[in-house]
Amino acid sequence: MRSFDRPEESIPIARRPHAAQPAKKPKGPRTNREITSESVLLITEDGEKRGVVPLAEALAAAQSAGLDLVEVAPGETPVCKVLDYGKMRFEAQKKKAANRKSQRTSSLKEIKMRPNIDTHDYMVKTKKMTEFFERGDKVKVTVRFRGREMAHMDRGTSLLGRVRDDFDEIAKVEFAPKTEGRLMVMVMAPR
């Protein structure tokens, strides 16, 4: 008899036991039944300190107030406060969003000039720089030299000095003018 003619035998399939997945750690403080300590330092919703009480009594106090028991400071005898946990999380999210909104990252803007820039062109560039400083951005002023202009590097130095003097009240020089090949670069930041 060939192997495919035999009636199937019930062969048990070896199953691996599922690896126990670690419990997800809650992001916020422990609340109500998640608190494992036997006794806690209880603070009521009015801010009154009741002292060290058994966990069951603290849970009963929170339940009678219709609020949650929230672990404020973990430790050997954790500090727990009776408060509305949902409201606390909502206020924390609003505060975080407000901080994020008020936090502005300053970016580096670049203004390119030539050593023999005309008066009107210079005024247009300085007007744009003023806008950048008012927004809180840093400005990298670059003077580019071409061909024979390399012989007159002093013109670039005097131009960057003029820019520094014009913006002395609203901006400070963060990196002094330095030459990098055919470029002369200076970085200014708002005061």
C-alpha cells in the first residue's frame, strides 16, 4: 500500500504556545483599580490632605464624590488625588497644544547681494530682511564675487558693515563676516 492510499491518521499538530505579550504601559498616571499600593496619601477634591489611608477607603471616597482616584506621585506610599481624570487629561492636552502653538522655530533665510549693488536694489533687500527679522527668522547675508570683483574684497566687507549698521537696532550679528571662496557670508539674528 502506498502512502497516499492509507487512511489519514490523525496526527496532532504541534502548536506553539502564544508568547505572552507584555501588557501595554498606560501613558498617563494610574487610576482607580490600577493603583496597587495597600495604603495611599489621600488628597480630596477640595485640596484637603486626609493623610495615609487604606486604598479601599480612598476608592470609596472617590466613588462617593463621583470622581476618580488618580495617582499623582508614585512611591512607597503614593500620593493620590480625587479628581475628574477625563477633565485632567483634556486640560493637559489643551496646555500641550497651546505650548506647541506658541513655540515657533526660527528658520534661516538667505539674502544674496553683489559687491556693487545699486541703492534701490539694496533698499529692496533690506526691506525683505526687515520682514524676516519681524517674523523671528535669522538672515544669512551672502555677498558673491565674480571675476575681477575678487580683487576688491574690501567692497564686500564695507557692504556687510553697512548692513550691520542699518540693522543694529533690530538685529545682532551672530556670525561675523567671513570669506568662503568667492562668497562672503554673515549671519544675523533678531534681537
